[in-house]
Amino acid sequence: MNFTAKIHAKDLVSSGYPVLVVPAFEDAGFPSELKDLDKSWRGLLQSAYRNDVQKDDGALYIVPTPLGKGIRRVAFVGMGKYEECNLDTLRRGAGTASGKLRKIDVGRVVFLLEPFVPMDEDFESAGKALIEGARLGAYYFDRFKSEKDTHELIGAELHLPRAMGAKAKALVPMLDEVLTVTTSTILARDWENTPANFATPTHLAQLARDIAKEAGLSIKILEAKECEKLGMGAFLGVARGSIEPPKFIVLDYKPRKFSKTFAFVGKAVTFDSGGISLKPGLDMHIMKGDMGGGMAVLATMRAVGILKPDGIRVLGIVPACENMPSGTAQKPGDVVSTQSGKSIEVLNTDAEGRLILADGLEYARREYRPTAMMDVATLTGACVIALGEEIAGFWTDDEAMSDAIIKAGAETGEPVWRMPLHKSYERYLKSDFADTSNIGKKEGGAVSAALFLNKFVGETPWMHLDIAGPFWSPENKAYIPKGSTGYGPRLLVNFLKNWIGSVDQG
Ligand code: BES
Ligand code: MN
Ligand code: ZN
């Protein structure tokens, strides 16, 4: 977990880097920044670049030094067309490089920053993307393997020429931020990959305490009894099928002065079997990651506590429980009451996320009167059908939040797409026996889930973010591993920044 990020402004030829990572674009020539190094390497780099280096996305070509001293190797990473290159191309290139170079024990990777900078970007955002991609691309999860992965990447660094010392200095604060946010991403990956017999609500509560301590946040953990007193019947209804006690986690970042409050509410179902409305067995194991929304919120709170934004209070509210079938489990047709007083007919016990969020959102509203709030959840398979495995759907009537999340998605490479809060479908949620049913129709299932949640937010500006697609990857990609992707913290930290900016102006 120890990882360092640095920036150097010095002479390249005498730098002694274990590896210098250089972009190879299809539509750009040999990088001029390498000329002197290449001279000392007797033209080896240029001839490799011309004849052997593949320049398409995902390629890596390593040239070892012919000298036996100085820079040990140069790695050309294929980047496709410079004209089409953006920050996510950089993350992918850096991830490809670090993932492969980690395995040959280079220790740390150094990027030749200048030729990487895309057309419309500056050094800071390019450098940030490279370090982010390098760190996230070096991720592996071997907690449960007896044979440990011994190849460790311990750092990612940026190289600028000596003459750019001032520029290099200006980039230093960015390095801390990248480390903070990538550590949070990795934390989310680790916990979502951890199976449900090791990641219970009780463990999650302990994790939240550790985060509170590390990041200087206040914490409150409500036990089942207190939740009962508060009337959280929907949350407790989901939890009652499991022998694991539920935990209602609240993390609070509260600076001395603040003029607005933002609340995140994250779904943390540490295992979703479906309950009595049992899921089919195929791929059920992935439901160990059904706390992806809760982890995104906990990991974001960790970053917020460390980065300490001004003038804003931020809450992370995470109802955590298991959804299990048993003799004590809730049954289809059961009616539960929420903290808001509204009753819900549970027509399908597998639509449990929205139940625990209903109590979570109501608690956020009542207890903290937030300026705005957002729930984050692996909520519906229907959202995965609609948008696929890389894109999260969001629903809101609030333009400021909508703008802030779209901008964040573009900046972090965690894409989001706005979905309709189509009020007409509310009719599908009608119940014959309670104020609302917990399911709508199969068609537009992600929309009815959002409309259900909408019933519990009152007048508070609100957004619902369904991350059921992107929280998990079925394949290894450049900087996204198979399994949990750690989707969320990077997006949400960036979202908060954008949102603070926009409400400050307006
Ligand atoms: N956790 C699931 C949604 C999910 C599915 C997340 C696949 C990630 C990947 C959620 O609790 C669920 O089971 N939703 C049901 C709702 C339905 C019963 C209305 C679904 O999507 O099938
Ligand atoms: Mn479910
Ligand atoms: Zn679920």
C-alpha cells in the first residue's frame, strides 16, 4: 500500500531511472526530448522507434540500456493517435506500462511528461492522469492466495527537464491529491473483492472507524436497536434474514465554518442473495460486491477528510446489512414502515437496495438538512442492460448536480449518463396494501427504482447514481482489473469540487 509519487526536474541522461516510460504515437515522430539520451545510447532508441515499436493502444516495447549504467531501460508505450489522445488514453497507457513493468520488478516507473501532454490539456492534468493510471494499473489482490504476488510497484514519477524546475514545483500539491484519491480507490477495490464471509457489516463498521481515525472525521454507528427506535423498518426488514447484525454508519466531515452541507448515502449490502426472492446461482458470487455504493461513499469520505475542502460539511451515510433467505427473513408481500412514516409493500425481497436507501435518505434529510444529497448504489440489473458495464446512470431534477457529475465523469474517465425521472411510471409502483410497492415493471426497471427513491427525498435537491454496471469488470483492462473496479471515489471527489464551485457562484 505504500506508494510514492514524485516529480523530478533534472538532467535526463545522468538520471539513473530504473525505467523511463515514453509515449509512442502513431501520428507523431520520435520524441525530441529523447535526442540527447539517444545520442548516448548510440541511436538505439531512434532505430527501435522507427522499426520495432508498436504504437497502437496497449502495446509496450522495452529497450534495455546498451551502456550498463545510467537509465536502465526505456519503455515505449503505444498510445494510438496523438490527435485523439485524451486524459483517459494517458491513464490507459500508464496502466499498461505499470502493469507490465511491475512484473519485471522495476520498482518505480518514471514518465517523460512533456510528450505525453494531450493537445487540449495542461501538464498538471496530464501528470495526474499518468500517476493515477500507473498506480491503479499496478493493482492486484492476493489476500486469499497462499502464493503471494511478490512484484511490487512502489512509486510513479514524472520527469521534466532541469530548466522546468518552477513548473515541476507547481505540480507537487497535485501529487498528494492523486495519492489520496487512488488510495481510496484501492480501498474500495479491496473491500469489494473481499468475500462476504470476511466483509460483514460489522467489519465494514470497523473499517469506517479506522477511516474516521485516519482522516479526522466524526463517526456514529447505529446498532439495530437504535435503528428500530428511529423507525427504520425498511432497513431492518432487509437485515432480518441474516445472522449478521446490521450497522448504520455515519461519517461526518465538519469544518469549523461551512455554508452548505452535502450528504452521500451509499448502499452497502455486503451480500445480496436476493433473500426469499432468491437470485439464480449463476454469478451470484459477484453480489459480494453489492456494497459498492457504500464503499464508494466511505472511500470518498476518507479522501474528503484528508483533502479538507473549505466551507462545506460532507456526510457519508452507509446502511450496511446482508440480504439473506432464512426463517426470519422478510417475505414477499410483507409490509414495512420507514422512518419517513411511508409504508412499503415488499413485493420482491431482491429489490432490497432501495429499501435500505429509503431509510438512509430520510435519515440524511431529517438529521442534517443537507443543501443537496446523492445516493450511490449497485441498484439494478436493468441499469446494466441499459448502459452496459462501463457507464453509471444518474437521475436528478437538479441541473447544478447534473452538470457537476457529467464534468466529473469526463475528467476522471468514469463515465455517467443522465436518465429520465419519468414521473408517469410512478403508476407502476402502486401497491394495493401499502403506500408504495418496492418494485415497478421489468421494463424501465432502473427508472422505477429511481422513482421509488424519489418518494423519500422530499424537497431536498437529490441525485441517484446507479453504479451496478461499472463497479465490476468482467475483464482486465489497462488500469481496471478484473473484479471490483473501485468505481466512485475519483468521480465523487471531483463531483464535489465541481458542485462546490457551482453553488458558490450561483
Ligand atoms: N444488487 C442488485 C442489482 C445488481 C445486479 C447489481 C447486477 C449489480 C449487478 C439489486 O439488489 C437487485 O437485485 N435488483 C433487482 C431488482 C428487481 C428485483 C426489481 C434486479 O435488478 O434484478
Ligand atoms: Mn437485490
Ligand atoms: Zn442488491
